Amino acid sequence: MSAVRGLSRRAVLLGTGSALPRRRVSNAELAETVDTSDEWIVERTGIRSRYIAGEGETTGTLAVEASRRALDAAGVPAAEVDLIVLATATPDQTFPAVATIVQAKLGIPDCVAFDVAAVCSGFLYALTVADSMVRGGAARTALVIGAETFSRIMDWEDRTTCVLFGDGAGAVVLRAEETEDRGILATRLHADGRHNELLFVDGGVSTTGTIGKLRMRGQEVFRHAVVNLSAVLREVLDAAGHDPSDVDWVVPHQANKRILDATARKLGLPPERVVVTVDEHANTSAASVPLALDVAVKDGRVKRGDLVVLEAMGGGFTWGAAVLRI
């Protein structure tokens, strides 16, 4: 299938950046305090380590660091950013938005800045919002961020969940350009709120008045993830006018190596075309897609001209995908 072409205003990716906490926690170290083992975790998830935020490290500080690196990579001064959309389920405060913290730390006196909450799909939601605003002329230069400190909502006595998650942040810089086949070509988003009880946090401002802890029924989440992600990937590729065979790289949400493998098989994609960082970073929720993208850009795998697909699914359920030409 050939791509649909035509000169139009698109959001083009100019740079990527990421940030991780200082402390790396291996499976072996985790097993010293949690009833688990390196073998148990690797066999079921593919995870070998994760990064855990320490004193003075927050979703906001990680977001700022990732944003600075993305702006440096793009060669764009912070003052030129007129839109910040930040995805997180673990904000520094109930309000104001973490995006405004990033804005202040970057020294931007005035821009549109807000958070979106779609858990692990948050970055795809944020990217779609920014893309729509750039295409529509409401913004020219956008900073899109996924940042999380999931370690703060973990039940460290629940070995089925606490081994899965880590902290981190990733960011991308988008700029409006008149282009034929570069930038974000298509995005698709979905949600189904009937599955709240399968993946949720058992607390909140207007219910318990507490932060709460993450709860998950892993096997059922796995089943929904493979089906939903396969479907949305086909949907977004059709919308962009491409076949799976056209794709250079898939950058998926890094939840579980088995989900990544199963999704690739359903699409007929070879595993070597899937960017995998879950082994080093674990599941960083909204941060995982931009973090993995930055790793693949920095190590030279993802390069100018490549057709890249991003995808994620998270609590809600929410899920989505995007196709972009780097």
C-alpha cells in the first residue's frame, strides 16, 4: 500500500530526550526485600532492572531534565515553545499541573501548559492533542512529555506488581512544518471504562483522600493488551496509508516482553524491528514510549526518514497508536 501524499501542515519531530533517577535497582537487589527472584521476574516479564526515584527526585524534576535534553537535541531554545502537554498518573501535586512546573523551570514566561491523565497510554494521548493543536494552528512548537514516579504508588509487599514498574521521563519536541510525508502522519486513540477493576489505584482525592496503591489483575490485562494493541496498530497504519511491511521500527509501551512479542507476531513483524527497553527500565507508564524512542534515536537505530509506529495501553482501559516519519 503506498502512502497518501500531499503537502500539509504537520507536527515534525525535531528532538528527543529522557531522564532516569540516579538509583538503579536490579532484580537481585529487589529480591533482598521482596519475596521474588531474578529468574521469576525475567521469565514472566523480561525485566532485569528498574530505576527508583530518591530524595529530591520527582515526576517534575525528571520531566524537566528530559525536556532540556530534548530541546538541546532539537536545537530549539525553550523560549520558542508555545505548548507543553505532559502525561502522568503520578503528579507532584494534585494541582497545579506538572506541565506548569516544567514551564517555570525552563524559564518560559507564557505558553499553553497542561497535563493529561491516561496512565500508560498518556504519552499517545498527549502526542495526539499536541499534533491536533499544531495542525490546527494553535501552536507552532510543542514539548510533549511522559513522566512518572510509579514507585510512589507501589505496594512493595505485592510481588506480582511491585517488580513490574519503575520511574523515568521522556520528551519530544514537535514543530509545525509544511511537508509531504514527514512528521506525525496519523494517530488513533481508544478507551473502555468498563475494565476499571483490572488495573487501578485504590485511592484518590475525592474518594479516600489518600494516594492509594496500584492494583492489577495481570493475566486479564495481558489478554486485553495483545488484542487491543494489534487492532489499533492495524487501524493507525491504514489511516496513514501504510502496511506493516513498510514499518522500520515499532516503539511500544514497555510493559512486558511477552506482550511485545505477542503483538509483533500478530502483525507479522520480526522482533528485531521492535525497540525493547523493558529489560532495563521496567514499566515506566506514560514515560515508557518516549523513553524508549529516545534510546533508539540516541543509539542510531531510529534515524531520519524511518517510518516509526508508537503504541501503548494502560489502565482505564485506554490505548492508542501513532505513525510518524522521522
